[in-house]
Amino acid sequence: IKASTFLLLTFLAILPTAIYVALFTKMGYGMSTYYYLSENYSQYGSTLFGGIVGFSFILYLLDCHYWVSPMGVILRRVFVSTLVFAVSVLGFVMSGQYPFFPGSLFIVYTTVWMTLIQKVLYKDVQPRTYVSWLSGPLFTVSVITFIAWLAWTFAKDENEWSEIMSLAESETSGCQPDFDKYPDCEGDDGGVCWTADTESNTLVYGDDCEEKCTQVFESCYNTFLIWAGPFMCSLGLLFLSFFATFLRSNAKNPEHDTSKFARVWMFLLFAVWVGASLSGAGAGVSTTLGALTLASFIAAAVFLAISFNIQEREEQLEKIGAQLKEKYGNHFDIFRGLLIVTISPVFLIYFGISFVIQRIRRAPCVTYSKPPENTQSIRHIDRAGLFTTEARR
């Protein structure tokens, strides 16, 4: 990779990182952002979530993934884009209750952003080659973000993490005190009955206020995630950097390298979890690391999607399936038995939904959609539909 290309990609990777750090971490305006979203939009979260689930279910019933006519493709892209946008809005709306959403969205959208750059600036470069180029720039941005966070943390005492600082900033970060569980901890002004003095690093209790009253924020981990946001951002970029390295065409043993990286990644997550727990910020960290890992794998899937065509992806899946069968083939019957026992209710629900889909497919008012014609499962096609695949018999 040329030096000019490296510097350009590094600069372009810094842009979404800078936006996230400025808006959703304590290094920027994270406290104000979380408080504003929590106070003004959190009440719409359940309604928006219900709408997303309902709309997705309708698209599934109408076989959205089989719309291949010109108009069907346009509608599918519009509807899917709408769903992606709605999920992103939901993540921001619910950030007060689930503060890991913005960080997870950052990882995914950084990948999408870097993919769009390839489509615009490097159209003549093979996607797999381009993704391998991203290893260095993403690693550089990860290191810069981590160093900047460390420098900011030790620059002032108020930037360091502490229990007192966490309690002082709980409400301003979007958390609500749990007075239902601790009714005696509510003060005369409707707030908590204690005051956190960050200068002396002490708590001042009011009359009849017990030490247990600090537990009104026991489920609040917004303050830790807002403080550690740049580090989580750096960790996600590190994951993408290493993953891009494994997609290089000259990798000698990608399966072994991937397995080795998975072990290193799990060790890093375990170390972060232990460190957060020892610092008194263990609440919610497990969920956050799980969300970060899920977002990282979704981002990795985006890299894979642009690096391999459909045939190559199918070959890779078949290869992985063959390896799993070779290693664990003797235990498949046990897995099948466990699946039958554990997901039987889910299967019954799926069976009912499938019956509804078949009824919709046979409705005379649906036309124009075509299913895949090269599969062995299609026999005696009745007709095509506008929104659904034709019924089969």
C-alpha cells in the first residue's frame, strides 16, 4: 500500500471515530448527549421497537428476500434501508437505558463507511485487496484513540474513574434512580438523599439517609461506558484491523490464524471484564462486551460480503461445514436431540408462520415475484406473485 493511500485511509477512518468520541464519550459531550436522548426520546423506544418487529414480520410474510423484479428490487432496498435506519434510531433513542448501542452502531457504520470509500475512490481495486489495505489504517486509528484516551484520563483528576464520580454523574448520564426498590432514599426535592462531592471525593448523606441509598443507581453503567467509550472504540477498531489482516490473499494458514485471533480476542474481553469488575463498574459490562462482539462480527460479515462473491462464500461455508462434520460428526445426534428438546416451542411457532406464508403465496392477488429457479426443491410451480413467491406442491 502506498504511503499516500495509507494516510488517506487513516484520515477517513478517523472521521467516524472523532464523531463518536465527540458525541458519545466523556472526552466530548457524551454526558449531555445521553441525558438529552434519555429525557426527550426514551419514551418512544418501545413503540419504535414494536414497529420494527411488526414491519420486519410483514416483510418476512411477503417473501421480501425473493423480490427480483425491477420494481421488487427497488422496494426491497427501500424497505430494508428503512429498517436499518429505524434500528439505528432505536439504538440512539434507547441509549439512556442501553448505553452500549451507540458504540455497537459505531463499529458497524465504520465498516459501512470504509466500504463506501472503496466504491467511490478505489473502484478499480479488488475488494479483497482493499480490505487488506485497511489493516494498517484501522490499527493506527485504534492506537491513536487509545493513547488520546490515556492522555486525557491522566490530564486531570476529574477525568479519572471513581465510584464517587460515577454516582455524581449518574443522573446527568441518563440514569434514573430506583426509588421503587429504595423508597426511603428519595430526598425532599425528589432527588436522591445524598450528595456526591467530587472535589473531596466523599459522599454527604442527608437526614435519615443510609449508605445503602447509593444502590439506587446499582443498575446504572452509563457513566463507566461514557468514560471508557474511547477504549471500547479502540478495541472495536483493533478487531477490524486484525480481521482485515486475515483476509490478505497471501495468508498461509487462514484457519489457524483466525482460530488464534479468536482466542486472543476472548482473552482481551475477559481482561476488560475483570478490570471493570475490580474497579467497581462490573454492572452491565458483560452485556456491553457481548454487544461489542456481536457488532464486530456483523462488521466482519460486511468485510466478508465485499471480499468474496456468492460462489466463494458458499464454498467457504461448505468447507467449514465439512470441517465441523469431520471434528464433531460423532456428536451430531446429541446436538439434534438437544435442539429438539430446547426449541420445540419455537419450531411450532415457525410451523404456524410457515403455514400462513403458504396461504399468502397461494392468494390470487399476489403477482410478479420469482423464486430461485436453480434449486431442487421447486416442483410444479403454480404462478408468480407481486410480493410473494409462488406456492409449491
